[in-house]
Amino acid sequence: MQDVKRYMSTVGISRAGSRKDCIRRALDIICNETRDAVRRKDSDTLFIKLHVNDGYRLGLSTHPDALKTVVEYFAGDFDHVIAGDTNLPFLRDNIYADAGEIREMEFSDMRDYDSIPLKLLWADGSEKPARISLLPASVFTISLSLPQIHECLAFSGCTENMAGCVVKNKKAFHGVEWWSRFSNKRAARGNRAANMNLMRVLNQAKPDISVLDFYSCGKKAVGISMASDDCVSADAMAARAMGMQYVPHLSIAQTVGLGVSKMEMIQVALDGVSSWSEVRFPVRPHYSYMNQIASHYRVPLDFRHPFYAARRIRRLRDMRIEERLEKDVL
């Protein structure tokens, strides 16, 4: 019997002269997978899950041009378009309003839509009650994100982006209080809890199509984009391109059947790129990367954490406001 290699997912990788062309060409590569996903979901509504970390620095959030491109690409396929995130910078700044000029669309923090209970794991083994939006499960959903290093999950992309669908008690996602990460042991337990919590989120809110905007990564001009019918596969290829050999939540997703992260099971299609070496752009991982993937530490305390937290003091303020908004969620 002939040995036929069977791929479980497809990742399209493209390079072009502009962000819009990059994303369009990456989506064109997976057009068959996209059409199949549209038929399976059979919805007249498109939900684009944005990744908004900061309304002032575009390098930390989905670029407005990326949203415009995706809206234009799918303009004729859906009667209604919703774009949103639960992070306060999206609500407060909404740098994406121009995309509404392309076609009529709704910007939402998902708290006005139906949600269901979700149990989030805490570092001590207990569970915290939360709620997650039903929007991704009920309509055709695209996770539109960008690759970033992450202080808890090592890597953040289309998969971690879906954690933003938690509409109540979102702070429980990370497994510990932010201030307790001064203890490396406590941080390790929180990281393990966060990885498992992401699996619980993905089980309820896995996107139908994922788009990673690699046109720029931080201050680096990379000039590529990725698209896939599996958010885990897209993130696995992106993490590999950034030089990360192991990302815990992507490996766990493969193990529990929520995605494909093994390279030999991913079909990669290139457009405008002749070889994988042109895709690679190694970056320095988060300073706590080795701690994120380890279970024990030589140094019991993270002396950098207070300084790191001080740089994000504005985000801590935003979290307090978000908690007040969550009170309206039933």
C-alpha cells in the first residue's frame, strides 16, 4: 500500500509590497478551505475578532489596514459584519472606525450578545466562574491578530486572541493575581493554569479562519502574512519563524485535539516566498521564556517583575474599568 502523507491543516504564507496585498494573497492560498468553512458554518454574519492591546501603539494591536483588507475580501459573502474585542483600548480609542466606510459594520465588545458560563482554572487548583461570548460559536469568525511574545503564554497570536471572548471575570484567565508573579513559583502555576484556560476558551470559541498580520513585527519590517483554517497551525508556524521551538499551549492544543501544531502535519503553501529561510525572523523571547516552559527555577523571585508591571500601569487602570463593565453581563 502506498504511503500517502496526510496533512491536517493548511497555512498560506505570502509576501507582497503592502500589508493589504500580503493578507489578500495569504487568504487566496487557502480559498478552498475558506469556502468549505463558510459552507459549514452557514451564517449570514461575519465576526472579526480583533487583537487590541493598546489604542496608541499600532505595533501592539491589529492594524486598521488589516481589518479593512479582511472586510473588503469578505464583503460579498455576508449580510452583517461585526468587529470587536473586550479590551478597553478598543472601546475607548476605536482606531478602526474608518473601516466602517467600506461597508456598514458593527463594533462591539461582545457584552451585548449572549454568553454562557465558563470555569477558569486557578493556580491552587480551584475554578473561578466566568462567562464567554457565544458570538464566535454562532457566526462565521475570523481571528485577526499579530504575532507577539507573551509574558505568560510565551507566544501570542490568533489562538490567544480568542481569550478576548471572555466577557466576565476575564482577569481569572491568567490563573493568579498580577502582583503575585513576583514569585517565580507562583508565576509558573499561573502559566500552567493560563495554558489550560486557553484550551477551555478554544473549545467554546475556536475561529473558523485565522489571519496573522506579519507585515511588521514590533519595529521589524517582515513583509509577510499568514492565513489558515486552523489558528493553532498558523501560530505554530509563526512561533517557529520567530525562533521558538516550543510553545506550551500550542503543544497542548495538539494533544487534546483542538488544533495541529506538529510541523509534519501542516501543509505550507508559499506565495512570493521561495523558501522557509525567507520567512524566518528570529526575535528575542520574553525575558521569562525559560521560566514559562520550565517547572522549577534557580531563582525563587522575579526581581524584574515590579519594573515590568510599572511600565504597564495604564493597562492595570484599564482592567479596573473593564471589571466595572463586566458587572452588566448576566
